[in-house]
Amino acid sequence: MKRPAILLAAALLLISFAVISYRVIWLKYPILPPAPAKVWQLSMEAHVKGGEKETSAMIGLPSARRGQLVAEERIHSGTLNFTLLREGANRIGVWSGAVGPKDEVIGYSATIQVKPPRPFKNRTPPLEPYPPNVGEKDQAFIRRLVAKWDPLPPADRLRRVAAAMRGFWGIPPPEDQDLRAWEAFRDKHGRMTAFLVLLRAAGLPARTVEGLPLTESITGSTQTWIEVWTGQEWESLQPERGEIYQPPVPLLLLTTTGLPVIRVINGELSEARWTLNRGIISQWRMQFDRIMRSDRLLDRWSLFRLPEEFQKTFRILILVPIGALMICLLRNIVGFPTFGVFLPVLMALAFRNTGLAYGLGIFWGVVLIGYVVRRWIDKLRLLLVPRLSVILTLVIICITLFALLGNKLGLREFMAVGLLPFVILTMTIERFFVITEESGAREALRTAAGSAGVAVITYGILELEPLQLTFFVYPELLFAVAAVQVLLGRYTGYRLSELLRFRKFWRSS
Amino acid sequence: MILKPFRWLRDVGVLGMNRRNAEYILRFNPRSSFPLVDDKLKTKQLAEAYQIPTPPLYRVIKHHGEMARFEEMLGDYQDFVVKPARGTGGSGIVLVTGRTEGGFINQSGEVIPMKDLAYHISDILSGIYSLEGLEDRAFLEALVHPDTAFDAVTYRGVPDIRIIVYRGVPVMSMVRLPTRVSDGKANLHRGAVGVGINMGNGTTLSGVYRSAVVTHHPDTKEPVAGIQVRHWESILLIAARAVDMINLDFLGVDLVIDRDRGPLLLELNARPGLQIQVANQTGLLKRLESVDKAPREIFATPEIRVAWVLETFATPVSN
């Protein structure tokens, strides 16, 4: 008799263990949930003014790249259509459509996690040609200025070039006339172009990028800076002063390769505003991001792929079997008396909304009020079903009163009582009354206390966030839970409470 | 440390709730037979078919509508018992010992007005006392006039005898004596006294009241031990035969001894309680195991089984 049950439990454990192993070994799941990380909340808002024709606003959006994760993107597009385009390495959000006489407000928000990038192998980007408006004579001249640094490695060459932008040409300095010619060139083309030409001449791939400084800020405009490839990675430079940003680079990239962040066709954009706030990303989001980026079968079938509003439900739902397991333990091994089998689980679920203290208080309150009324109703000789209906109505009235009282007192917990399992409360009142009548108040209170105790323990388990996360990431753990439940189903030993019940035996022996 | 008491319980052969459920009820009592024992009327009809005596049935009430003619239905029955067919643990049972103007007298001498009893029967029909709250039937049967042997240790009501029958072999028994607390009911959880019986000769041993071992009845203060249960062999025979009429190998058989009619089968229980072990100060497990070890011949007829029991389970006198 015991053998099939043990085999079943072993099989269930094996399934659970195999799927978890697969996730950990092949899909590289973390065994321990990762620590929460710091993130940035970016939001952009702008007003689009349009004309007769269809208006398109193209705005550079942050993209996932090395050392940068983008999650929880939300688009506000009003009556406009939104599409996402890729232009080279850029992600461009395009809001398009006919803008009416009134402005159209568009918006975008995202959570961005900036992580220190891991070293990686990458192809050296090709050297771009000189800007078209720089003549061959100027090219040759500037090439001559930087030629002396050619033997240096790229990173050192960059440092020399950057210093030159700040006016330090090293020893020996160039001829005075060369310096004057350089200054003239710089003033004619602007510091940005001059800098790019200088870098090009030094054989360093460079590009201008646009984005936002990573500080808590609200700003109406983006910044432009230069990124230079130094053989291993892009280094960022402040173009005006030629300063090199030390990693981690305090900048959030929106567009690269000189593409402006904002482009509007047939219209204009006003009151563009970017907001950056620091935040802490929960462990949930981090799992979510990892899994959403994967196309492995198990990841595509992950609970994280559910719409977010349903995920919340499943975070809890998936722990309910553990609650049931607790009830198995407490009833069959300890010997707690409870009302019904699953009342405590439902109570525990309700406690999540009301909080433990209020939840218990309201539970006892409703049961006692119900009991008093039930005693009194007994004299009316109501038939069973109408009588239960009356008690149900009473329970609903109590809950409504609690909610109204909570509203007056500003206690949210009282208003959450609507989620108490009212049908179960009704049956509890009836059972409480019947047990009081048949076996006395002591027995009834003992059972009520047992139910409340089991509910509290179950609540404690449902509220363990690491446990929620673990089960959400590894739902196959439910098989392991089922295995333990099967084993408990075959536990034929004594209950702890039976030590007390049969104490006469072991005392005498 | 905590395991030691467990070992003791095991050594004494106490049957625990989990083992009772998993190893005996789930294993020996097929679910399909439960409706027959959960419904007292069905049990009664079955017993009649097997010529096992039960208290005579007076009336069956199936519908609320019949209550209009309740008084007429009663005829001139002066005393009777009202029972829900599917009641558990003695709930919903009302003993009527006599009638007065427009009412009834219960075993405590209180007057129950007619409308109260009608209301009670309506309750029964609505299923308030039934196992799953299902609609139920009520029935009236003859009030048992208990054997005088237990008069000294009974506080009103009717004492009854519970016998655990395993694979057709009666293995343990007790007599359940109503107390003031139990309000005439013979159910231990309501406060009746359970008194173990020596299976070998039908004399009573010590008792259990609430969860304490007692030697005297809490109300009458008379000693509960040493009372000879009359008709002991025929009681055992009824218990042993019960298994022939129903496919349940772990069964609680409840009987009463009527001073005129002798032992009568009251009801069967597919989930007999474990407190009987405290009343007998003996674990059930040992007896169940000795039945399992018994030679196959003893299972042939109820008579042989009873003979085997009288010989095997006699409690030593010294105890």
C-alpha cells in the first residue's frame, strides 16, 4: 500500500528536480535570487503641434545595449500611431498621424538598469570619412598635427588628442602658425567638428551621440557628446572641453552616430521634457527582464510572460498549495482542530489585504457577532437555507459596516475586508454555533483558535517574498509540494495531539 | 526525546487517527458502502432483511408537507424517538418519553411543545443534522426501555454498546452511559461515560469520562466496573453478523439492550472513534493484528468468530 505512494512521490520529486536542474544548468538560472539593483526611471513628455499633413515625430529611445537594460517601457500616444524603428544602432519611436488643432501630448517611460559592462569581443568600427565640408588641405594639415602620436596605443592617443582640444599640445608644441591655423579651423567649423576631425586624423573611430546626463533631473534638452573607440570599448568625451568621462559613464544614450534625438516632419515639438529618477528595481523585474529576453522553450512558457496584472495573482496562487501542505502538516501530524479543511488558507489569503492584526480582529469580530445573532435567530425557527442566508446577509452587513467605519477612520485595512471569504465566514458561524451547542463553548473556541492559528501560519508562508519569487521562477516546485503531500497522505504514525489524548497509556507503561 | 512517547504508544498498540484512516478505513471500507451506514433508515431496512433485530420503526417523514398531519401521524404512540436518517454523533435525536396536552415530555422531564418538535423535524428535513447538509429524512422509532443492569450508572437516557468489528470479528467494545452533561445522549464527545467491556465474559471494566479514566459514574457515583452485560453472546453475534450484510471490514456496531426485546441493532459506523481504547485501557492495534494472524477457519461463520473472540480477547481478571 505504501509503495505506490512512495514511488509517486519520488517521481514527482524527480520531475521537479529535473526541470530545476535544466533551468539552472542549461538556462543559467540563478540558484539564489539576485540582489535588488539600482535603476533609473526615465520619462519623456512632449507636445506635438501639427499642420495640414500627417505629422511624424521621431524620438530616439534608449535601447538595450552592453551594460544597459531597458524594461517596463510604456508609450503614451494619444490619438497618434506609434511604431518602433531601428536606424543602425538606434531605436526610434515614431509617433505619427494627423494632429488636430489642439496639441497632442506624447510620452514615453522606461526603467533603465545601468550595469558595469563585462569585457567583450567586438569588431573595431571602421574609420568614418572626414566630414564633407572639411577640405583635403585641412585634412592634410590636421593629419600633420597629430602624426607624432601615431606610435602610441589608441587609448593614449585619445588622451593626447583630448589634451590638445584643451590647448595642451605636448612637448614639443607645434609651430605658432600651425596653432593659429588650428584655432582658425576650430572657430570656422565649431569645436565639435574640429574635435571629430582631430580624432579622425589620429586614426581613432569616433561618433557623436546624444542623450541625457544620468542625474536626478528634469530637463528640456538633450546633450551631445563624443564616443571614441580605443580598441576595447567606446570612451565618452565631453566635446567642448575634451574631458574624458571616467566609467561608469554618467550618461544615458538615446541616439548614436550623430542622429538627433528629436526629428519632426510636418509639425513641431514643444515643451519636450525628460525626467530621470533613481529607483530600486525589485528582484521580480530583474527575473522578468532576463526571461523576457530569452527565447528558450521554458522561458517562453514562464509565468513571467503573463500580463503583469495576472502575474500578481499567480505569485500568490502558486503558494496556495504550500498553505494546503501546512494544513496537512498541522492537522495530520500535529492534530490542530480547524473549521473545514481549507478555511485557514482562504483566511490567510484575505489577511494579505487586511494585514494580520486587523484580519484576525475582523475574523473574530464577525464570528462573535454572527454567533450572538445566530443564537438569537435560533428562537425564530428558520429553516436551514433561509437561516444560512440570513447569516450570510449579516456577514455582508458586518463587512460593509467595517468598510464604512474604515473609511471614516482612514483605515485602509478595514476597507479591504470585502476580500474576506464571506461564504466561509457564514459556514464558520454556523459550525461555531453547532459545536458550541453540541460540544460546548470550549471545544468551539478551541476549533476557532486552531483555525486562526493555522491561518496565521499559512499567512506567514504566503507572505515570504523570497518563497514567492522562488516558486514563480521555478513553478515545477509544485510537483515537489505534491510529492510531500502524497507522503503525508501515507503518514500513518501518531499525531502529536494523540500523545495527550492517550497519555494514560504511556504514563502507565 | 519526543519520539519516546510515540514508541510507548506503539508498544501498547494504540491505534492513532492517521493509521485508522489510512490502514483501516481507506483500506477496508469501500466508499460505495458508506451510504448504507450513513443513512440509519437504510441500515435498518438492511438489518431487517438479514433478520437482525432493530427498534421497531413507527413513521418516516420525507417532506415538510407531511408536518401538517404530524399529530394525526403520531397516532397514539406515547413514547418514541425522533431521529434524522443521516445524523452524526447523536445530533438531532430527541427522546420522547410521554405526551401531555399539546406537547411531549423528554427524558429529562421537560415539556416540548408540539410546534417545537415540528420545528425540529423541519430542521432535520432541511439537512441541518445531516452529514453534508443534504436534505434528509426524519423517522420515529420505538423508544428503547433499557436493560436494568445499567440503571445504577445511567443518568437518564439510554445506554448503548459500541463494538468494533474487524473483518467480521468483534475486537473491542464498550458501554456508553449517558450523564447529566451528555443530556441523555450516549456519545462520548457529548460527555457520556465510556466503559470498557471484557470481551471474554461481558463484564465491564473501568471507564473514560471526558479524557480521564474513571471508576465511578460522575452523576450517580456508582462504580462502573464489574457489571455483567446481559445477552453478551448474542450481542457479539449480532455484531459479527453485521459484516455479512455490509461490505465494511472496519466497523463500529452500536446496539442497545431492550429489557423486553433483548439486543437491538441501532446503527453502524464506518468511522468508529478511537476513545474506546482509553475506556478499555488497551490498544486496538494488538487486537487487529491478532485477528490478522488468526487461522483462516475462524472466519467461516459468525458463530465460530464469536467463539474465537470469547476465547482470545478475554481481559485478564487481574487488570
